Amino acid sequence: MKGDRFRCLSFLLFIAITLLGQAASPASIDIYLTRQDDGTPFYSDAPRNKASHLIESTAGDRLHSPPTEIGKSLASHWNAVVRDVATRRGVDPALVQAVIDVESHFNPHARSGKGAAGMMQLMPQTATRYGVRDAFDGYQNIEAGVRHLKTLLDTYHGNVVLALSAYNAGEHTIIGHHGLIPPYRETMLYVPKVLARYEAYRAMNMEREGIR
């Protein structure tokens, strides 16, 4: 079991290093499902045994593509707010933009079936934790979401991969998996997607600021 968790961590760290380096090359992500002895599902990027079967592949998907024109348009509307809040809280604005893009496509009224609300898809307990009165108010949502992201980055000593995993799956899942990335299909797809958008927004922001 530890070996599989280590493989999952190494896999996502490899993606992070690749995407955050000077050149990000397209890659596919295969997700395998293996039933453990007690019937519990275990997700991994490679088959564990002969009973493992491929349930999803991102080959050909546009995980590494830049934001859509609609996404960029909505992002530009909130750029000043994101930049202000992120800078005050010590978080890279591009990372915040990436999280918002993946979570809600910059839609202040987004709502998930699990109860997450607003641009950064705050769960009710997270919204309460940071004093949010209206999760559908873009300003309050971004402020709380950035504070939460900063807390996670500090908790995991700046490890963006672990922070994003906790943002998606919850801090308790990281604790429950001994400080490693939980082997959940959604999280394994979520983290690389945010990292890809992170790289895209970094490039866009640098171009906007005239940095080469």
C-alpha cells in the first residue's frame, strides 16, 4: 500500500515539476481502479495487479491547453481583485486564477452538488471558518478562498501539489493518508489540471506585465 501511495505522490510531483519548468509537454494520465480485499476502491496511475482495470484516460484531452476565450474574458474582469487579494496574502495570483478557473470558470454563482459555492467553490464549513456571509459574493469568496489556500500552502511548507490536493479532497484526507496525496480519481485529475492552468496563467501574466 505504501508503495502505491508513493507512486501516486511521485507521479503528481513529476507532473508538477514538468508543468512548472521552462517547457511543459503534453502528457496523458491513466486512472486505474483496483478493488482491495475488503472491496474498497483504490485509484492509481498504473495497474497494481491483473485485476486492475483502466477507468479513465486523459490521452487527447486538453488538460494542458490555455484557458478558453470565455475563461480569459471572465478572468480579466476579476484580475485586479485576484491580484490584490493574492498579493496581500502572499500567494501567486496565477495560482489563484488557476484554482478559480478549474473550480468555477470564474462564475460567482457556481454551485456544486456537494454544497461548494462561488468562484473558489467554498464548502460551508470553510466559508464559516473565514467569516464569509455570502459565498456567492465574488469578493468575499476570493478573499476566503485565498486565505484557505495560503493556510494549506503554509501547512505543507509551500508544497503546491499537497496544498491543491487538500483544497480538493480536504485536509483530513491528507492526514488520513499520512501526509501523502490521497489516491482518489478526482484529485489525481484535479491537481494536474490546476497545475496546467497555473502555468498558462503565469505566462499570460508575464506577457501582460511585459516580462520575457
